[in-house]
Amino acid sequence: MQGNKETPEQKRERLKQQELKSNPMGNMNDTFNRVNSGAPDVGSLGWKATGVIILVIIIGFIIASLIIN
């Protein structure tokens, strides 16, 4: 006899729905504060993607300085 075992996906969805019921604004305040901090949000990027972004910025500055001079 199998019990009502929840899969991890079902548990995540249930917790998400409970959070939305108890806090309808969700994480709006956290998002608002993160946007206003001025710091880029690279937490979701891997180290390779972050390195590529930094490299592109550095190369952009070098090219811009060559064009200006």
C-alpha cells in the first residue's frame, strides 16, 4: 500500500502556492532593493559567463580608448 508520497516537484509547487497565499507581493521588495542597489546581479550566471562579460567590458574600454585617441 503506497502512501501519499510527494515528489520534490509537487512539494516545491505546494510551498510556492502557500507562499503566494500568505505573501501576495512575493519577493517584490527584495527585487526592488536589488534593482536600486546599482550592482549587477550575476548570481545566476556561471563563472565562465561572468568572465566573458568582464572580458567584453575590458576589450570595449580598450577599443574606445584607441578610437578616442
